[in-house]
Amino acid sequence: MSESSSTARSYELVQTVRFESARRLPKVPDGHPCKNLYGLAFYLDIHVVGTLNADSGWVFDFAEIDRAMKPLRDQIDHHYLNDVPGLENPTSEVLVTWIWDHLKPAVPGLVQLVLRENDVSRVVFRG
């Protein structure tokens, strides 16, 4: 395959960010366990799609994803999510949407976020 045709290939990068947060879900029915305060270790998979830059050899610098995520992570890692503006009812669906809305302008090619709240439950968000 020629060099010019290989540059048209599409790549998907996945960067995983881990953070720990406390939350309670105020809108669930009384007696639901998530009505109580609890903590979670979240894993966020950030998916970026693009083509190979012939000069850099990269699609997107993983360090740039870290830089874009840092101000968000600073607000949610080891914090009580309910206190963060926009996360007063911090379901995983609300949280992943909040992250997307803040991250998308800084990460060209962002196509998907996968937020894992435990070993068996996750939310896939495609904006």
C-alpha cells in the first residue's frame, strides 16, 4: 500500500482516566440504596477518531487529552459530585454528559465516552 493511501486510514485512540467520587442520587425512590451517600472509582474511556498526521505520526497527542481532562478531573476526583454545578443529580448518564459538554470543545475528534462505575455497569455516550 502506498504512503498516500495509508494517511487516509482512520484511527481510534482510547485514553482511560480514573477518578474517585462520592455521590447520592436524590431523585431515586425512598429505600433505593443510591439515595444514600456512597463512593465509586470511575473509569472513563475517551475515544478520539482521526487520520494520521504524516509529520507527527500521531492522530492526537494523548498528553493533550490529559490536559483537556485535568480541569474537569480537578472538579470531580475525590469530590462530592452533588456539589458540582450541573451535577446535582449525578447519575452516570448525567455525569458522562457533563464531561462530554466540557471536553468536546478541547478535543477534536472526540466521538465517544464510556463511563464505568463498577465492574459490570457502564454508560456509553456518543454526544
